[in-house]
Amino acid sequence: MSLLKEKLAKKLPIEVAEIKEFLKANGKTVVSEVTIAQAYGGMRGVKGLVCDTSVVPPDKGLIIRGYELNDVIDRSPEELFFLLLTGELPNDEEKADLSNELWARGTVPDYVWAVIEAMPSDSHPMAMFNTAILVMQKESKFSAQYAKGMAKDKYWEYMLEDSLDIIAKLPAIAAFIYRKRFGKGERIEANKDYDWSKNYVHMMGLDDTNDKFSNLMRVYLTAHTDHEGGNASAFSAATINSTLSDMYYTISGGLNALAGPLHGLANQECLKWVLETMEKFGGVPTEEQIEKYAWETLNAGKVIPGYGHAVLRVVDPRFTAFHNYGKEHCMDSPVFQTVDKVFTVVPKVLGQIKKISNPWPNVDAGSGALLYTYGLKEFSYYTVLFSVSRSIGIAAQSIIARAYGLPLTRPKSLPTFRFKEIAGV
Ligand code: HAX
């Protein structure tokens, strides 16, 4: 048994018993009321979900099991998986054990390569990635065990098995999609001496002189793992998983939500907007030029990608992590210089528009510029990188949900005439 599984086997039953007691004593306490505006407004602010892996206070941003992002930004994504699940950072032995587990499960079935090869060459990389995960569903240990008959308190163990199997394979799958989709040549095999992030960079075939790219990749993959339970990808995944669909369906389905421009696709849109600005003004634009282009975008009825957030009301600490990284390593890059200037201008512009709740940059405002600067220029691929990382959070949330025995998600909808009746109209 892996050390991660051993730790969870000790901790989870205690937590589950505590929750049971807590619910018994406090189940009727009211935590939230719902207005008609919230029902028509994407349920913003309705407190109706449980997520113990991370929390996003509007005035602070991401906190993972009590750690602010900045405190764990130098950790690896594998360590974050351990932290999200157990509430503790792994010690060296636990970290090595998890890396070995992932290495042992990393071989991708040959049919996955064939399915990716068979897709139209102009498919979006996200469609390729989510298809590749879904096509592996027949490998699910959870589904196989469920079909045989499985006690409910064993669900989380098989969810963990599936999660490790999937997470182990994602870098190879994502790297192959990059090479195939953008004509980069043959598939590159993984290297046993490299960790999960460095192997991803290696298999993509990117220039990693002095570990430059893999260091950025580690920060990127660590920062995107989890963002509490109500964001569109996590919530979609949780709903799918609540039906006892296995982890392959859950991750693939959740990531379909990440592929939308208001969510994870914003990182490709954001870099596109930055490059358009540079093209329009023939290089790094002045602040006045950025302001002009921002108003042009808004007046055309479009959003400025990378800015605004459904929950946050401050600069996203994930943006700050990338911004700090860029200030340290990329200040000679015109694209990063533009991102830096956009940050000084766009919040002032958006701040003048009353309906916008949050004028500050979100996670997607700066990451693309760093990838671009380091040579990863195919920006329709960026959401795949986000997805490789977010799969870790989705997996952790789903394992815990199964351990807690959370039931089928099923909120109540009402037709407009009922809302009118309730409002007395
Ligand atoms: N540019 C222009 N208009 C914006 C805006 C922006 N960056 N942010 C919000 N608005 C607009 C909304 O479109 C909305 O307009 P309508 O009422 O006309 O529909 C209005 O301001 C109120 O929106 P809000 O309450 O401030 O924000 P929401 O909770 O409705 O939406 C979004 C949050 C992130 C979807 C929104 O800010 C947005 O579209 N931002 C740009 C896209 C983006 O960066 N998405 C990535 C978010 C982070 C993420 O999930 N990454 O994966």
C-alpha cells in the first residue's frame, strides 16, 4: 500500500466520523439564503457545497489546506496532491513513494495514441486531451470493483487508484498532443530520472537548458491545482462524480468546463489580446495605447480576458505568483513587459464600469506570457497545461467526496412563473 493511501486510511475514517457527529448536531443550521438574482445569476455566493481541499476568501484568494499559495509555490504538484488529500505536506519518504507510484503507473495504453492520431488535425488540443482521458475509462478500477459489488467505505480507495493511474499518464498524453497537433515530430519517451513536471517538459521536447522551463512548469502546475469547489470545472466534476461515475468520466467532464473562454480558456484568450495590442501598436504599447485598446474591446461588447472573477475581489495570488516570476526572469521579454503594463492600466479602466464586480487580474492574466517567452508559443495549447494541473484538484476533491459519502448532487430548479409567484408579481 502506498504511504499516501496508508495515511488516508488512518485519517479519513476519523474525519468522516467527525462530520457525521457534526451533521447530527448542526444539520438544521441555516448557512445561506438564495435570492432571485442569485438563481438567475449563476448561484454566485450561495453557500451550498462542501470542499475541504482549498478555500478562496474574496479578499485573499486561494488558501490550500491552511497554506497561502505563496507558502507552497515552490512545492511540486505531486506534493500539492498529497497536501490537498491529507492536509499535510509529505515528508521526503512520502514524496519519493508518491513519485514512484506515479512512475509505475505512467504507461499509456497504445489505443490512446491511436485515438489521438485519428482525430482531425485541427481539433482543439482540449478536445483531444479530454477525449484521451475519456477513452481510457475501461481501465477504471472503481467501475470494475463497483460492478463486482463494493462496500461504500471502499469507494475512496478505488477513486484513489484511478486518480493515481490517470495523473501518472497525463504528462505523456498532454505532451503527445502538443507534438502531434503542432507538428513537432515523434513521441518522446519519459525519462525515469525526471520528476512529473520535468518529464512533461522533456516529453514535449521543449528547450529546458538549466532547468529553465521545468522550473516555470513546476510553478505553473502547482498554482493551478485547485480553487475550492464552486468553480465551473470543479462543480461540474463533482456533479458527475456524485452519480458514482468513475474518475475517468469525472476528470474528462470537469475539464470540458475548463475549456470555456470564461474559465480556463481565458489564458489563451488573454495572450491573444496582449499580442493583438502589440501588433496594433507595433511593439510594447504605451499605457495610453493600452487604455485605448481596452476601451475599444469593451465598446465592441467583448470582455478583457484575464481580468475579473466570480469570487475574488483582490488581485489573484496566482497572478501575483506568475507576475513575480516574470519580474525575476522575464523583464527583457516584450510580451511580459506588455502584461506588466496591462496590469497597471486595465484595473483602472474596468474600475470605471459599475457593473464589473472585480477589476483585478485573475490566474490567466500573466501565465501565457511566461510560457510564450520561454518558447511555448502555441497558445491554443495553454488550457491543456491548466488541465494537467487541475486534474489533481478534481481528483483530490472527488476522492474526499466519496470518502464523506456525499450523495447525488440535485439542487432544485423552478420555472420563471414560480419565481414570479414567490416575488408576488
Ligand atoms: N471585461 C469586460 N467585462 C467584464 C469583465 C471583463 N474582464 N469582467 C466582468 N465583466 C462584466 C461581465 O461580463 C458582466 O457583464 P453583463 O452583466 O453585461 O453580462 C458584468 O461585468 C458583471 O460581471 P461580474 O459580476 O463582475 O463577474 P461574473 O462573476 O459574472 O463573471 C468572469 C466572472 C470571470 C466570467 C468575468 O469577470 C469575465 O468574463 N472575465 C474575463 C474572462 C476571464 O478572465 N475568465 C477567467 C476567470 C478565471 C478562471 O476561471 N480561470 O480559469
